[in-house]
Amino acid sequence: MAPCSAMTSSAASRMRSRRRGSLGPRVLPVIAVVSAFYFPYPSVYICTYPGGVGLSPTRAFFRIPWSFPLIDRAVRRRRQALYLFFFLPGICMSSWVTRTPDVRDQLDVSTGQMGMVLFGLSVGSMGGILCSGRLVSRFGTRPVIGIGTSLIIASMVVIGGGSSVQSAPMVAAGLCLFGVGMGACEVAVNVDGADVERLTDTTVMPTLHGCFSLATVVGGLAGMAATAADFPVIWHLVLVTAVATGILVYALRAIPAGTGTSDTSRAPGSAKDAGPRVWKDRKLLLIGGIVLAMALAEGAANDWLPLLMVDGHGLDAALGSLVFVGFAAAMTLGRFSGTFFLNRFGRATVLRASAISGAVGLVLVIFSDSAVVAAAAVLFWGLGASLGFPVALSAAGDSGPDQTARVSLVATIGYVAFLVGPPSLGFLGDHYGLRSAMVVVLVFVTAAIALAPAAGSRSPAVAHGGSPQDIPPGAPDALRSPAPEAAPDKQG
């Protein structure tokens, strides 16, 4: 028994001599995951402070170089629902975009006339975006998301029906309905996403928009298969309608009521003068310029890329849809990986690099006569366009009070691209070809390179040396003042 007792005493002595916080990186992931389940309250944080990091402000269990909130179940469900609400319009949009060559052939219209059909989408988008901010301020995000998504779903049937009866006005009306739904949802889902960012103190906007891009990949692949199989457009869009309806019914329950309505009441002025106030913010207008350029780059591909590859580079309709899928895949990759680069390099650097990538891709698509080079360059185009819209909207939400008004303003400026883009590019394409028309998009994207610094950079929290006011809302009060230094180990 003596050797055993000595060994036990020695082991206990070694354990007592270890410094607090020495659990190491092997234990950290386990503790982080387990604590996420056993401490499901947003007011409980794993945060850094002098002496280490722990589950409470008074005891430190281990050291980590960052801080993050523990998210409760309702916020997790809300974030998952937002993923679905970004996924749903992406599926719907890519489903009809990949069928635009078939729709054009069924309608028997020229490229310029197809631009006027797409103008219905622009008019609807502007109508929806102009109303969305006021509706969110009055009723909150939940009803606006529900009604807007319902309009998107209904538009699929109208577009498919219009193509089957060869009615260009009916297709334009369906696109207008789709635009109203998209425009109405745009402000609502981004305000809700910005609120989730505030509650969790994490960057989620690129991932949310990444779900939209992921949906365009899924919908694009399905559309490409339907095109190759000569599957009727009407039945394709009816199937999409059924899937989207199920997503809406499931996800809407997780969105809380009242989000967005309190922004105006907290502001110094009333809802009436919120618009004029934000219009005078020079930095916000520059952020709007970034959104305008990058939304035009994204929208031009969404509206015209399949036809651009078919008419401008001689590909057939199925390969044109495949190139669009490549663009959507690049957008998805850029958005899902964007959080890492944003945390490492900041908004301005990431936006500048994105604009440069988009400009390189557009130059090759426009000026290269090789269809293979142009198809590969679409990947640079997609990577470049991926982060402009979500990052700029996040910057707008952080730029000052009246979050709903600021996001609404910047989104409205961006939607100008959807208003003037399709008909203008269609008009130019009818006279000079779609490849030459894309020079306009290239000019705007090049301008975004110079405007990128206006987006600024979100400061890291206290873990990176920030000030106490950078601590997320709801954190324990003791974290806002330094903890006492740990007593030095006694020798001997």
C-alpha cells in the first residue's frame, strides 16, 4: 500500500502544481460543444479576460484567443430558419433563370424583347424594396417575410403558365410578382440576420447569403438536367412550388414577431424623418455605391449569363446552364468562406479583393474569344460578386442608429441595379451583343475597388484587445471590468 499511496500523493502534487488554464486545445472543443448544450442561455459566455477564459466571469477554466456567445435554442432555430429563407428564393430564381433559353424560344422573342420581359422583374423588385422598410418598421420582419415568400412561390406558377401558353405579358407579370416578393423579403431577412449577428456577436450575413448561392447551385443543376431532358417548363416550376411551400410552412414559425419595429422608436426622431437622416450620411451613400456595383455584377449574371454563353460564345442551352451553375458554385464558395477572410483581413480589404476578382472575370468573359477561357473566368466573376452585397449590407447595419432605415436605404440603392440592369443590358445586347453590353458592368465593378474603404472594418471584441463596449450585449457585467491578476505560485 505504501508505493500506491506515494504514487497517489505524487500525482496529486503534480495536479496541484499545474497552472490554471492548462487544459489545452484538446479539451477546448469538447468543453465548447458540451457547454453549448448545458448552458443554453445567451447571457452565459465563454469569454477571455485577464487570468484566462471560463464559463463565468469569476473562474477561468482554460485559455482561448477569442470569445463567442453561447446561443440558446430559440436563436439557433431562428438562424436555421433564416438559412431556409435565403435558400428558398435561390431555388426559385435559379429554376427559372436556367430555363430562360427555353422560355425565350417558347415566347419567340428577341434578346431586346426578352429584356423587356425581364423588366417586369425590375419593376416588381423596386416596388417591393421601396415598401419593405416601412412595412418592417410597422409590422416587424415576420409578416413581411411570410407574405413576400408567398408571392415568390406564387410567381413560379405564373411564369410557368405564361411560358406554356406563350404569353410574354403573363411571364412578365409572373416576374413582377417574383420581384415584389424578393424586394419585400430583402430588407426583412437582412434586418433579421443583422439582429442575429447582434445577439450572437458572430458574423452570419455571408453564410446566410451563401445559402442563397447554394440554392442557386442546387436549382441550377436541377434546371440543367430538366433542360437536357426537355422537361416542360411548367411542370418543372410546379415541382419547385411544392418544395418551396413546404419550406415556408416549416421555417416561418421560428421567426419571432416584432423584430425591426423597435429601431424607429429608439431613434432620436420619428419614422417620418428616418429616411432624410440616413440619406445625408455620406459614408452610407458610399456603401450604397458598393452595393450598386456588386449587385449589378451579380444581377447581370443571374439575368443574362446563360444567354451570354449561348449567344456570345456559341454554347448550347445545357452548357450555358452549366456555366451558370459554375457561377453559382463560385458565389457559394465565396460566401461560405467569407467569414474567415472578414475576421482576418476586415471588410475593406475583402471587398477590394472581391471587386478585383470580379473585374478580372468580366474582362476575360468579354474580351476572350475562347469559350473555355470565358467559362473558367465565370468562376472569378462569381467569387468577386459573392461578398459585395452581404458585406455592404452588414456594414450599413453597423454604420449608425435606425438599422432598419439604413439597411433599407442601401438595399434600395442596390436594387436600382435590378431596375436598370436587365432592360439596359438587353437593349445594348440587341445592338452591340451581350458581350459588349457587359462592359457597363465592368465599369461599375472597377469603381467598387475605389469605394471599398467606405465599408470599414468591424473591430474584434475584447479577446483581441477591444474596449469594454465591444463586449456583446447580454454578457455578464463582471466581464466589463478587468478581473484581478492571478496570484503568483508560491515557491517552496
